[in-house]
Amino acid sequence: MLKKKLARRDFFKVTAQAGAALAFPLFVPAAVLGRGGAVAPSERITLGAIGIGPRGRLVLGCMLPEKDVQFVAICDVQASRREFVKNMADEHYGNKDCVMYRDLHELLARPDIDAVLIATGDRWHALASILAAKAGKDVYSEKPCGLTIADCQALDDTMRRLGRVFQAGTQRRTIANFQFAVQLARSGKLGQLRTLHASAYVPQVDHAWLPAEPVPDRELVDWDLWLGPCPWRPYNQAYVAGRWRKHYDFDSGATLLDWGAHTIDLCQMANDADATTPLVFVPSETNITATYANGVKLVLDFLPDAFGNRAPHYRTELGTCPVRFEGDEGWVETGDAGDLVVQPAKLRDARVVSREAGIHPVGHTRNFFDCVRSRAKPAANSAIMRKSHLACHAAAIAWELGRTVKFDPVREEFIGDEAANRLRARAFRAPWHV
């Protein structure tokens, strides 16, 4: 049973009503007792959410129907987003109980909240997750989970030290077509694994500031809290409307982690390399090639490439975030459309895979809640996130520097490269710190 602390006001309310309960028969709804397929309130995972925009709403929409989960609070620095999510929750439950907060500290201070969904922009993922863990919450965080290598290290260290359950939002790990492709790669049915192809956006970095605009009232948009640990810059409505991507201070790894956090993660899984990273990263105009200690190559293909074309070995019908695993006796390719292309073709007949969209996280969120209950490690736990994200960040740093870099996956630092090592971390704006 999940342990809940009784709030002080609830204690006095219960005490005051105790006498009346002795005088009148007590009728308890079946749902309260967990009958009729319902889950008793004392057995439900109480959930809050921080920073919920379009992606967060999709994830929350998968969480709300879970019978053993009760969503109780939304925190967002934008009033319009707070109100949207409150209406979404209240309509689902048929009440007005969802509480709104502007400051995440107020939500995290609630002792009755067991877990939080974090779906802010990239800049807040690591710090919000760490603050939540320190407040005793389990965390489901959208990716990229940290703006830098140092962020990802601190996040994993915190989750391990405090014993919190953490799930990175790399949901393709729990989707059938991707799992099947990974199993083929690891089974030996493709022969000796040679090359792994991961897709990503063409890298972009913008260090310029958008023009200054009048800052809205704090209750409408809390610009200081929106920035959080990032360097200060003038307010512009485009940032808070979601057009912060590619701006260096707010984005992860020159946009490479937007897809790369998924596709490189799948390649790590296919190579049975969740506890390590590639050793050498070589950037070019159309891709970044990396090599693991076992000789397997990882190719991060830019889609579209520098010339506006898709990489030729990807089939457009496979959808977004395609991956391809090649052995010396065959290959498999799949993407978000849910289909598989396999050579030799007979390997495809080994299993019928449902066409589940790769963006849909319902199985991933269920895995998280199951682990909140069991305290087991989720499919995309913090240790797995750490190494796959570090591989992404190392690739991005090679691209930013425009040259080959060598990375030590044990020490988690670049070998003999001061410039690359300086890019492993960024300073937090006061008063924010880990």
C-alpha cells in the first residue's frame, strides 16, 4: 500500500466528524473500498505534473485512464497551460479538484503526491527531476533529460542516491516494432552486428537573442521561472510559445537529442551497450560516425541531410525516428509508422508486430507506474538514460567542434581534449543549483 501522510486540516476534519459517525450508519461507496474494478484511494498513485504543453498533454492523456492513478495537481509558469490541464483533469474525473500552481516548489511540497510527470522544455528537465527526487517523488521526465553531460550525470546520481524511480520519456524502448528489431540484432539472426543507423535532425545552433518585448504579468507568464537555471535574456513571446528550439541556452546538443535521444538509445540497446558509449565520434556534413569498443559502428544520419535529401537507406513509409541495424547476414529497419523491413525476408515472418505509433507512450507510462509500486527499475531508468544521453551529447560536441573527439565511457570525459571537456557542463543562473 502507498503510504500517505494525513494533512493537519484533514486530521481535525476527521476528528470533528467522528462523533457524528457513531450516531448515524456509515455508507461507503464501493469505489472507495476498491470494489467493482475500482482501486481504493489508499492504493492509488497520486500524480502531479510540471510544465505541460502539447507533448505533456499526450503523455498525461495516457496516464489519466489508469485506474490506480489519481492526478491531483498541475504546475506551469503559463496560466493558459495551467488552466488547460486543470480542465482536462477535471473533465476526466467529473469534479473540480485539480489544483493549479505557478511555482514547482509549491507542488513538490505536497506530501500526498507520490510521483510527477515533467514535460517542460529541455532547460528544466534535469533540475526539476532532481528537485522532485529530493522532495521524495518518483519521476517520469520527457527527454532530453539534461542539457549537458553534467546534467545527466547529476540526475542519475541523485536518483540512485535517493532510491527514486525514474523513467526517461524514451518510449520507443517499450514499443513492439522497435523491440522486435532490437531482438533481431541481439539474437545473432542478422549475423555479426556491424553497423547501427540512427536518425536525427540536421544540427542547428543559434546564439542570437530574439528582440525584447514587454514582459507579461507574472501570473500570466512567469518569465523568471520560465528561464529557470538558464542565462537571463529579454522576454519574447516566441520562446514561451514553444519556439525555443535551436537556441543554444534552451536546447540540447544542437537539436540532435530531439530525435537522437530516442534513436541512439535504441542503437545502444541493439548493441547490448546500455552500460557504455562509443569511444570515437567523427562528424561530417551528413552524419556523425561513432565506434564502440566491440568494433560496431554507430552512424547518426541527419534527416534531411545537408542537401535536403533523406539518407538513401531509409524508407519514407517507415515514418519518423527510423533506425536500421545491419549484420553481415541481414538487416532490419523500422520507424514510428510501426512497420518493419527485414532482410532476409523470412525473419519478418517470425513475428507479427502490431502497428503502434512510436510517439504513443501508453506502455511506457504503465511500466513507470508498475515500477513505482514494485520499486523495480523501469525500462528507461536513469542509468540507461545516462549512457545513451552521454553518447548523444558526445556526438553533438564533436559536431559543434567540427572534428573527431575521443570519449572515455568509464571516466565520462573526453581524452586529451580540453575544449570538448569544457562543453560537458554549463553554469546555472543564481540562485538555481543542483
